[in-house]
Amino acid sequence: MRRALLLPLFILFTTTTWSQESLKLEDIYNSSLYSAKGYGPVRWMKDNKGYSTLEKNATVGGVDMVRYEAKSGARSVLVSAEELIPKGETEPLVISSYEWSKDNSKLLVFTNTRRVWRYHTRGDYWVLDMKSGRLVQLGKSMERATMMFAKFSPDASQVGYVSKNNIFTEAIDTGKVIQLTFDGSKTIVNGTFDWVYEEELSCRDGFRWSDDGTQIAYWQSDTAGIGTFYMINNLDSIYAQPIPLPYPKVGTDNSAVKVGVVNVPGGETKWFDIPGDPRNNYLARMDFVPNSNEVMIQQLNRRQNTNTVWMGNTRTMALTHMFTDKDDAWLDIHDNIMWLDKGKYFTWTSEKDGWVHLYKVSRDGKNFSTITKGDIDVVRINCIDPKGGYVYYIASPENFTQRYLYRSKIDGSSEPERVSPQDQEGQHSYQISADAKFAIHSFQNATSPNTISLIDLQRHKPIRILEDNKVLREQVAALPLTQKEFIKLDIGPVTLDAWILRPPNFNPADKYPIVFYVYGEPAGSTVQDAWQGGDLWHHYLAQQGYVVASIDNRGTKTPRGRDWRKSIYGQIGILAAHDQAAAAKKLFQLYDFIDAEKVGIWGWSGGGQMTMNCLFRYPEIYKSGLAVAFVADQRLYDNIYQERYMGLLEDNESNYIEGSPIHHAKNLEGNLMIIHGTADDNVHYQSFERMANELIRHNKMFDMMSYPMRAHGIWERENTSLHLRETMARYWKKVFREEGLPEEKK
């Protein structure tokens, strides 16, 4: 049982004088001055003795693809930039991503990419034959930059890809293209997905090769039944241009989705007859079982509290029910399936015992045995090594703000064993070779950017440093910054994790305004002992003389067990606002240097919604709020996300209303600024306009700022990020200057 007291995990704040150069917003948002360096992208080679990565070529430009031997560090050039210069061209291909064939004999290069919703998933593909040096462009007959999700066939003789919602294969040697589907259109989507499947189920690549290369299984979505939301582009033409977005909102129809199988030489697609309404069930995952003609299909019901797992025979199209996973709240989808013991068992992730654990399941789905054990959540599976007998995973049972590597025996005979060093407190991540002998290891915490090393994983000993971000460390160390204090706040029923950041030259005898940073929904967490770009925005606010704090309420995405995470079910915006308010009061009791008359709160997306819920519900606590890209009414958001955490509208409409800030806007007493991008395809500008309309209806004064043709992240187009932060900074200066002067404000 954790102690339910205010318990500093570390208290570090400097007494640096203002003679040092202060943070400038221009340096944070209009330059890369404080950007951390990464390493890679890295691909472990088939032999697990070395890895490939990209390095600049100073002679012809572009990048070389090089191999490093893990033990010795010996470097060799696998593919020079010169080899990636297409015939008749003078410059090498720009590599956005790359993949090796299974035998490392061919290289697939993704280039000339285009953004589709959040990610660059559309572009051009080239194949380099490592033996002959032949560089071939795929899809020459296709319109440029229309190809998606290209992947080698198992024997690397062909590549499959999607173009304009149809699936094709292409023989690498001859260039022969075979079109496998012909009904792709604006409403029939083959081999990829609609907006909501991509956003909320992480479904993008929508087709799979069979292990023998003779079949392709794929998803098809009929989006004709989805309601269309229209965004308006007023910038790029003298006439407004409507942008249609098929987007299913709470309670409305989804795409009708099904899974089919087509022979690679071509022919008619055969479809699995999966029970249930295809518009009210989600086919969340599908993949071939290794060395078989069967696919495993995961079918979520509309409420997302039941996952029915099917085995489908791609020759006979027969379906067999394997098992069903259920939860009283919701189920998360995991991508941790690995087949073991020559296909007799597979791994499965579930929190059916109250914690996220990995299980070993028999092929028929009847027998489950636990691999990971104890009151510990598996945050992420990093490597399953059947030969070595261990599964490696990220967890943090002692400190929910940190992350460490653990391992457990696949046969379930061991307790969790920590692999990460005891003296490195913070967050660890790993890219592990398939044999678990080596790893690319990244370590960071709230005060230190990533140190990236190649390590001997079995001893967790560094072999060599790949990037230490020394320059960034020195730059940040020269700034007059304080450091976050990670604390615990006992609010009665639970103890919450929080952090607090004091201004430079802090004087405990003075009174300081406070700004709370909030998210509060199940998709994320704000209280993490991680670098997070240095969190320089909040350091900037502290530099202005404000205390900054953040609290993780119940229901946030932290490894504290099922009951913690799912306590928020059906009451988004309600429970979180209660916890945030109770924790704020606790903080005021503990720190008398906080000016309880100058209290602000801000957040983005779900945090913008939470900002207004706190501001409207608890005006005696929060005096000012700044809400960015927020949901005003939960019924306006996409159905997969909102129904997952709130249940169906027909079952819980009263809490949909109660948890939405628009229904409490009449209670605004303090200051409010709302900010939104007009091209936000995620949380629509509609939320902004409806909230503004409601505030006007109740004669509430507020500030507002729109960013034309900017999406959910509000970063597109020239100078946007800096302008946004200057606008936010000016708002806080204004409200903290005016608060405490009620006579003048009246």
C-alpha cells in the first residue's frame, strides 16, 4: 500500500540568478536550438549481429545506409547514396522510411511522401536489389505519390501495395503489375481504412501476405453510411473550398467493414461471413497465423467491452470461434501476439485479473496460463524471445511516473525481474534484437534528454554511446531553470501523482500565481518523469513568475491497475474535474506561497475540455482558463473514442451532457480564452463555434483566437507555433495582472 501523504520524490530547485540568459519563445518555437538529437531509424539485421541505419553522404547529398557490428562497432556501407540515384537523375532518393526483405537481399525505400490525416502514409516506392545493384521504381503506371503500405512478398519476388483504394502486386524482376481489387472508390476502401479506424484503432496498413505468398487477406470499408463533416479552406483560393471528411460522431453509423481473401494471381475475392452488423462491430485486428492458411480476426462490439476472436480458414472460408475476452468497462487492443511452440500456442494481453498481463494461450483458445505475474502492469512488450525463454517488457510497479525494462520467463515460472539499472531513475526504452542479446537503449528523465546507447542486454552493459545530447544538456544547464518536484497528493479516496515547478529566484515568503496543466482523459498522462522536449513552455511560464503544476487524476493512462484506469468509465469530464479540484485545494493547503486568488488552468484537446469543466464547475478555485483544440460537447466527437470510455449514447446520455463543458458555460465567472484551428479534422472547429455561441447566449465575456487552415496540432504554415505561444503567454500576463483588481474589472 503506497503512503497517502504528500511525499516528494525529489525536490530540486536552483537559486540561479537572472544574470543568465532567459528562455525566449523564438528560440523554442522558431528554431531547433533546444531540439534533442535521436539516432536512426535503426533496423536489426537478420543475423542479429548488427543493425542498419542512415548517415549523411557529404559527397552527393542524401544518405548512406550503413551497417554497424554490435560487438566491434565495425562500420560498412550497405547502400551508398550514389546507388540510390535513379537513372537520369542527379540526386539520390530522399528516404522517408525503409524496410528489408526477410533475407536482407532487397531494400524497399519509401519516398516523396504525402500526409494522410496524421501520418505520411502515401508516396512512391523503390526497390534496390542488393546483389545486382539494380534500382527499380514500383508503380510506374500509377499516379505519382498515390501508393501506400508497400511490402515484400515472403520470398521478396513481389511487392504488394495500395493505390487509390485498390490493391496491386508487382513482380520486381519483370515489373508486371496485377490489380487484385477493382471496386475501390471514394466510398469503397480496400487495403486501408477510414479516418476513425486510423485515429482510434491504429489501423492504417490494411492487407496481409500469406506466408506462402499465394494469397492476400485484406480489409474493405464501405464508408457510404458515414456522416460527412465539412471543413472550409478560405486561404488557398478566392472562393472557399469545402473539404469533405467522412467522420462518424457519437451514436451515428460507422463504415461497414469486412475481411476478404484474394489469390495473388488475381480472381474473385472471398469474404468471411463474420456474425453481427458490420456497422456496429469493429474488425480491429487481422493477421495470418504463421505457416498456415488461417487468419486470426479480432471483432470488437460497438460498446468495445467484448472482443470475439475468430480463426478463419482462407481456403474454405470457414470460421471457428476461439475465445471471447470481456470487461465491464472497455477493452484495449494490443499488438503483442506471437505464435509459440510451432503454432500450438500464442501470446495474448489482457487485464482480466485487474492488471495488464501477458498470457500464453492454446491454439483453440481454451487454456490460458499467465506469463507475467503480480500487481504490475505490462506497459509495452519489447521482445518475446522463445529460444532464450523470456519476454521483455516495460513496467513500473514502484513509481508510476517512470518506466523500466523487466523480464519474465515465457513458461510463467518466474516473478518479474528488473533489467534496467537501479541507479538510472526515469524512463527507459529499448529496441531489442530478436535474440535479445543486444538493444538500442534510450534513457531520459525530467532533467535529462535522451542518452542513446548500444548495450549488451543480458548484462545491461553499454557497448558504446550513440548519442548523448551533450550540447543540449549544456545549453539547458546554462538557462535559469528550476526543476520539477514530483509529489503525491492525498485527496481521500486516492493519492494522486503530481509535479510542481517554481519560478527562478523563488522566495517562499512571496505569493505566486499558479497555472495548472491538465489532460485528465484515459488516452494519456501529464505527470511523467520524462524529458518531453524539456517542457520548455512550462519553464517559460515559471520564468514569468508563475508556479506551474500538473496532476494525474483517476482514469489517466498510468500503470496503476485496471481499477484506477477504468474508474473514469461513463463519467469523462465528471470524475476528473472532481479529482483536479480536490487536488488543487490540497496543494493550496500544503504550499502557502501559492496565491489562491490567482489560479489558472490550461489544456489541449481532452485537456481543453477538462480546463473548461474545471473552470465552469469550480469557479471558487479556478479564476482563469485557456482551452486549446477542445471538445465542447462529447456528442460531437468520434464514436470509437467517446463510446469506448462513455458507453453508448442511448445508455448514458445524461452523463454525456453532464460531462460536456458546453452545458456548464453559463457558470463562467472568471476569465476564459478559447483557441482552435479551423482545419482540425480530429476535434472539429464546430466545438469552438458552439462554445462561443453558448457563451454569447449567456452574455459571458471571453477571449478567442482562430488559426485558419491549421489542424489539431496548430503548427502548419509559417510562424504558427510561435504566434500561438505568444498569444497564450500574453493571455496569462493579462489575466494575472488584472486578477485581484475586481473594482477596476467591474
